Amino acid sequence: MTTIYDIAKRTGYSPTTVSKAFNNYSDVREKTREEILRTAREMGYLPNAHARTLTTKKSWTIGVLFVEGTGAGFRHPFFGAVIESFKQVAVAKGYALMFISKDVGGKKSGYLENCRIHGVDGVVVFLSEYDDPYFKELLESNIPTVILDYETALSHTVCSDNAAGAQLAVEYLASLGHRRIAHISGGEDTFPGRQREQGYRTALELQGLEVREDYIALGAFYSREAGYGAMQSLLALPERPTAVFASGDLLALGAVMAAKDQGLSVPGDISVMGYDDIELAGYVTPALTTIRQDTTMLGTRAAEILLSSIGKSREGHEALVLPVEVVVRESCAPPGGNEV
């Protein structure tokens, strides 16, 4: 069995330094720590978790609270990419991830009790329903949390600038000459959906364009099916839009499918723009023009903020808002002859 003395001999560092590297002591340089951890992995060394907990008063476990409304779970490309980035940082710092739920031992108890039973050091949160009383109970506890795609003064938060991204989308479509710009909304039930719809409305006003309620269609749960249905309703209007901005790329892909099924060309007859820049966006036909969220930065910064807060006072929470950008591809073009 490999010991810290074997690792010390292989790396040339002292056993004390090796031990400190495993326990994230601040007086060990990051380069040294990474070299020791890499060597430990190569040698198959597994530190005793119980011993580490007794020594550091930490479980070295991060809880992942992930509940989203589409049913896709980690198959959803946006959430999967963000959590993968979060995981890479946490694992590199010596932490393991554990999913938490309201059920413990087959009995409904709540998120907080689950976290306390397993002794997690902190929790990263992805939720579609933030009014859940079990979640509020966790939020009001002394367990450090960081929430993705939400804003609250009770926790660290990391999100993209949703409203600004929607404004960029409308501004881009307007710059192509579009005046009848519709929106497939993610819905008022989600924080990103509310922010993006508000950004859409604000941008239309700034462009001097009418905000038409019949041009706002609900794309519940950000799914392709919802995007398809929402686009059908928009195309059935007496005066259909010439461009559609969808609150998510999956919604946009569904909208493109609906347009094609009605014999329309994208972008020849109608332009479609998404939000997220999932990997698939660049490979479909036409390739999707969209608003890019930096999923790597979202996950990385969330992990860094949460890990740095462990063991510290909960006074003051960081609210990080990351910029977004327009990615121009093939699904948008100037309007055809039917634009007024």
C-alpha cells in the first residue's frame, strides 16, 4: 500500500509537505501541491478520509443540489458543462462531490438534514424552484452555499448577465433591419427567464419598437418541444414576426424545426436566435446565431467562491455577474420583402 512516505520519496518533498498538500495548507505552493497530488494519483494513493476529517475538521465533500424542470438532468448541455467545470476545480482542490436530496434513508427530511448527516462542507445549487421551503431552510443555515443562475443576498451567487444578453440579441436583430422581433420566453417561473424577457422588452423600447404581447410566446422548461410549440403559435399570427429570439438554444432549435416543417426557410423567411451557445449550436443546419454564456467560467468561479468561503464567517456574500457575447453564425439574416 502506498504511503505519504512513498510519495515523499518519489517527489523529493518531505512527508510533512506531502501531508500539508493533501490537507490544503496555505503555506504549500500551488505548483508543489499539484505535483504531489498528480504523483499520488499515479501511485494509486488514497488518503484516509476519516483521518483527514479529524485533522482538518472538514469532510472534504461538497453537496450538489441539482433540480431542474426539463427532466433532462445532466443531459442538458448547459447544466452539464457548468457542473463539469465546477467539478474540475473542486476535485483539484481535494474535494469530492455528493448529490443531495430531500430524502435520507428512504424518508423525506429535507436538504439541510441531508447535508448535516453527511457533513458536507458547502453546497452548490442549481434549482428551478427557489421558493421551496426545504431550500430556504438550507439557505438560512450556516452551511456555505453558492447558487448558479439566481440572485439573493442570503448566498453567494454566480450568473451571466441575462438581461444584457437579451438586449444584445435584440440589438443584433434590429441591426439587420428587423422590426417585428418576437421572443420565446423561458417563463416567469425562472430567474433567467424573467431577466431575459425583461431585457427583450427593454431593448425593444430602446430601439423604438413596439412591445407586442402576442409576440411573446412561452417556452416552458427550455426544451426543443416547447420551442417547437411556441414557434407554431408565432407563425400562426396574422402578422408573423420576421425574427425570433429564444431564451435558450434548445428552444431556438425547436423553433427552427417548426419553421422548416411549415415550409419556411431559416434565415431566408425568418431569423432565429438562441441563448447559451451549447455545443450543438455550431453543428446544426443552419448553425445557430446565439448569445454565448461562458460555462467554464461560471463553473470555475462558482467553485472558487464556494471553496474560499468554507470555514469562514457567512457575513457578506459575493454576487458575481459574468458578461455574455453575441456569436454570429447562419440562422439570422436581414428580413425578406415582407418586412414593413
